Amino acid sequence: MSQLEEENGTVAAVERVNWTETSPQALYGRLQTLAGNLWWSWHPEVVALFRDLDPVKWRQVDHNPIALLKGMNPEEVAERVSQMVMITRINQAHRRLKEYLSDTERTKNTWGGHNAGVLGSKPVAYFSAEFGIHESVPIYSGGLGVLSGDHIKGASGLGVPLVAIGLFYDQGYFKQHLDVDGYQQEEYLDTKVENLPMDPATGPDGNPITVSIDTRTGTLLAKVWLMRVGRVNLYLLDCDVDGNSPEDRELTSRLYGGDRRTRIRQELVLGVGGVKAIAALGITPGAYHLNEGHSAFAPLEVIRERMHGDGLSFDDALREVAQRTVFTTHTPVPAGHDRFDAELVEEHLGPLREQLSISHDQLMGLGRVEPQNEQESFCMTVTGLKLSRRANAVSSLHGHVSRRMWAHLWPWRVEEEIPIGHITNGVHIPSWIAHPMQQLFDRQLGGSWRGHLEDADMWRGIYEVDPGELWETHHALKSRLLEFVRRRLSRQCRRRNEDEAAVEAARSALDPSALTIGFARRFATYKRADLFLQQMDQIAQLVNDPERPVQFLFSGKAHPADEGGKSFIKRIANLRHDPRFAGRVVFVEDYDIDVGRHLVQGVDVWLNNPRRPLEASGTSGMKVVLNGGLNCSILDGWWAEAFNGRNGFAIGDGTQHVDDAITDERDAIRLHDTLVEQVIPCFYDRDADGLPQQWIAMMTESIATLAARFSAHRMVVDYVRHCYVPAAGGLSSEMP
């Protein structure tokens, strides 16, 4: 099978369907086809098809349609389909998938078909260490992975020619449980490959692809899987293959696990192995996008290909490859940039270095700010910046921080001229917007709004929405969130073998009428999840106010090695033992896409209080916007460019003290004052019909001014115009 045939395999399967065929095997086959492409995950009507087959089992299999179908035979499916009168729904979904994947739709009727033509024969190769697409595919840990997933979904929706490269972690990131003392416990579970929507990737000869990477201590092997995400093919490298040592077979088992040697070997597989996989697939990229420094070895392998294939010198090949490479940096936190000592670099890059005809010192220089400084380690971010000609941060403020942070790489330039621009992150609207809110937009914005997600003018139609309808839709989503949280809390109590009184308290926790504030993200210490507790007595008064109560929902994971983050979790989770906070401040275990989806769709307010300017962007608050929630945030990351005084709340004025302790103390006071003086009065000020008119006006202002600006569609459009097309040889366009 050729690569083109492989890419269009789902289309071919759809085209062979006889739409009048209603046998159990035919219905089962159509559902399998739908389950085999993650396109279903951002279409609520298709999700509903699988859920309606067996609602209880759907929840038990973590919303995995392949696992669901494996637990049912075709006859059982046909019987359920008949009972629920689902045949027309199945056929309609099947036809939509066929139309979505057709070449005609891709090339003629999409934004990419009209604006990214230069990429048609040479697509973008997008590298990332993790991809968060859906909770049933656990190869992500948090924000970076979800951003990567949203990026390729956005590219799919726009019809931008792009292939994605990552690693397959058969144990994923850890499952989180809190023990009776509130301390985080990590559990790793094996993922069943047969329950995932992926197949072995095959080359032009039809044979499964395995790539090899030479190191000083032996050869690493990785097989390649293909996962279809709408129109985008995601290729995942997996080291659990015959021929690898037992240690190396476990290399890609866990995301962000192991020591420095494990990390460099994973990044070698991602970068060098990823480029080899693309070549074996017969794909010639027009541009390479390195999403964070984990994949910064990739350009070295591309340089090697050009040297050996076209006879270029190292310098000439580097110049050409760098011109086609885009690098995105995501963190201003020093610990977020991987560094390796010279011995590890030589052990793993030595054979490649020799093929590049460069010395060890030259190779190390590519990863050093000061190439001749032998005391400096090899930094993957430095390598990414040196091997690319288009580099960007992920928000406007992060751009300023990054230019200052890496100014020493260009000592001859003033800070303002450092060649690091910014493209602010965005979120994939169809993945994060609740179905009831979509239905409201259908009525208010017209049926074609989904095709114009990046169009700011279209979103202004939300100003005309009926306030009562918007408020009722939000309130229904909030009720659904609280039911979800109560189920999770009672399950947590049972797992800890707590008494029936505790279980019953969990079932009745939280008040549907109370102002509900959500906080869910990675529990890195700079995100200051416990900032509100610096004003504990004052917050206790707010929580217990009989007239205007406030309640908090928390969720998130700390890295297994981050004791500081774990202590934050323990402190917040154990507030359930404090009678002042019991039932009003809760911690939901095992944060993942599913938990995040419920929270961003149902909270009244999304709280974000990082220590400025350490939040590169942040995307969770963007998801809240789509569902009518309001942001209350430090003016950091995306909120520094989003807040206009009428679309949410700002904590402080965007300044910070040179002493972190003073900054934290000051921001805790500002957080409390913002809640007391702005958020709470606005929420509880109701008219004769019980509607908070000023609050609803802020909701509409938030959606109208932010939905388009912070969508993944806008983000991908910016990358295409400012990075991908110029890198592939099209017209140049400067990024901000």
C-alpha cells in the first residue's frame, strides 16, 4: 500500500459502504470506522452515538469507543441500535466523516486549500513529546500535550497539510490517588494497544516501519504507529520491540519518567527517530515545527540527510535546514529546559556527529549559549534556537521574557531585536465547548459559525443573545459539573475506606447557587495553587457567608519528583477535615482531559494566580471563555493581552516585587480584595427576575472579544502565515 493510500485508508473504507445495508455486521463496521479516527472526539453527536449504545459501560471504559465495541458483538449492537432508532444517526455520521476526509474537501473547500498550497506536496512535520487529544488516549500529561492536540485538530479543521510525530507511552502519565493523609500517590497502568485507534505505520512497500538510531552503546529500535486525528496523521514511535534490550524496551513506557539518561534517549528517539520515520514513510516535509526543545535533535538528522543525499557541507546543510525549521519555546522557568552533560551527549549523538563530520566541541557548541565554555551543559532549547530561523514564544509577554532570557545568544543585538517573536496559544473550540452552549450558538450565530471560528466579526453576534437564555445554559452546565464532582468525591471516599457518613457528605457537597471558583492545572509551585490560603481566615469568612457564599474546586497533578507541588495538593485536599471548609473547598483526584472538560464548562470563575511572569501562556482559561465562565487572573501569559476591563477580572496591576515572598504576600491580599470588591458583588447583584445582568454582560463581552482571538484556528492560521509557508519557500510574513 502506498503512503497516499494509507493516509486515505479511512476514506476508502467509507466509500465501500452500501448505505442501504443494515445487517449487524454493516452497522458494527460503520461504528468501528468512526471509532478508528479521533475525529469523533470533537463531535458531540458522534460521542452520543457511542454513549447511547451502553451509557454505563461508556463511563467504565473511560469513553473509549473501541473498548466499548470490543465488549459487544454485532448482534448486541444491532439490537441496541434498533431500540434507540440510531441507524440514520450512524449513517449521517459516517457520511460526514467521508466528506471531511475527501480530497475534494481538503484541497478545494478548506482554508488550508486556499492559503497553504505550497505545503500541499510537502507538509509540515510537527514534533511534540506529548499529545493530549482525548482522555481515552493517555499519551499526555498536561498543558503542553493538550496544546499539541489542539494544534493538530486545528490544522485538521483548516485543511492545513501537516503530519505529527510523537512517542507512544504504553503506561502514559500516572494515575493519581490521594492517600488518607492527602499525599499524592502515583500508579502506572499498561494501556491496551488493541483498544487504541492506531495501526502499524507502513512504508511504500506495505511493510511495517521500524527505525534504528545508533548510539555509542548500541542501536535503539523503534516501531512506528499511525493514529488518525481527523485529516492529520499522528505517527508515534514505540521502543517496545524485539531487538532492544529489556531496559530500552521500557524506554517509551512512561511520559517524563526516569533519569537524565532516559530523557536524552527518549528525545533522541523523538527527534532523530522521528525524522527517520518520516523518511521511511516517503514524506518530504516543507517545514519542520519543533514544539518545545524535546525534539531539538531532529534538525541534526535532517542535516545529515542533506549532506549524504545531496553532497552539501555541514554549514550549507545547516543553513538550509534552519531556514525550514520553526521552534516554539513554552517556558520561562529554567527547570523546564532540558540540559545534558557532555558524556551523555557524546554517548547518544556520537555516531550522528561523525556522520555530520563535526567535532565533539562543535556539537556541544550547538547546545551552549557560550560555545567555548566547557563548563556549560548542552541545552535543548539553545539547540532549537540555533537550528531554526523562526522562533516564537507563546504569548506577547512571554515573547518579551524569552528575548531577555536568551539575549546572550545574540550579544550583538539589542533586546528588542532578538529574533524570537510570539504566536499566542489558542484552544480547539469544538473540543472544549459544551454541547448546550454549541446549541445556543447555533441559534444565535447561525448554523455556519463552526466554519468561521477565527472570525472576530462573527462572534460579535453573541452581544444579541438573550441574557436569560445564556444564564440558564450556564446554570445547567454548572449543575452537571457539581453532579460530576460529587460522584468523584464519593468514589474517592470509598477508595480510602472512609465511613458512610463521609461518603454521604461527599454526595451532598457544594451548593448549586454558590459562586463556584475553579482551579485546575499542573501543580508546579510557581502556579501558587495555595495562594488563597495566605488569607485563610478571610477566605473562611467568604466561604461561610450565609448570603453570598463562595466555593472552590481544585484539581491537578504534581510531577512525581516535585515535593513542593505535592505539599500544595496535600494542604488543599486536607481542608476537607477543617469544618470551615468542608464541602466548600474540594479536590478532585486524577486530573485529566475529562475532569478538565467538566470544570471549564461549568465553573462561574476560573482562577489563575501564577507568579508573574512565569506563566508562558496558559490555555485553561481560554476554554472557560467558550462556556460562559469568567476569568479572574494575574496579568500574566495570555490574560495580560486578553483583559480589557469588561471581560473578566484582574488580580493586581501587572507588577511584581523583586522579592518573591513579598510578591506572594501582596498578591494574596490582592486576590482576596478582588473577590470581595469585584467578583462577589457582581455575581450576587440580581434583578427582579433573579438575573445577574452585569455578570451576564461580562460573559457576553468575554465570548465576543476572546473566543476568536484565542482559538486554535487563529493560532494555526498565524503559524501558517508567519512560519510554515515562509519556511517552505512561500511568501515571507513576519510574526509579531
